[in-house]
Amino acid sequence: MAKTNPFTFLQQVRSEAAKITWPTRKETAITTLMVFVMVVLASTFFLLADQIMSLGVSYIINLGG
């Protein structure tokens, strides 16, 4: 791989950075809200799944004793 001198490298970095499209404040807020909603839904699902499995295991254990 050919070495690039630092000046050329910085020019390339600046050129690539100019291509970045940053999200608007509204897009960021909506995405953040969607992440929080998904976290709550996933947490609720796993809480319920854990409780159901816990009850099932407790029931099976109590059958033997």
C-alpha cells in the first residue's frame, strides 16, 4: 500500500467529511424517542418471559417435592 503524505491525507479527510449529512434536530429527537420506546417494549417482554419461566420452573420443582 502506497504511503500518503500528511497534507494529502488531510485533504482527503476534509473531502470525505464534507460528504457527511448530519441528521436534523427533529430526526435526532424522533430516533431517540423510538429507541426509548423499543427499550421499554423489550424490557417488558423480557420481564414477562422471565416471570413466566420462573413460575414454570417453580411449578416443576414443586411437583417433585
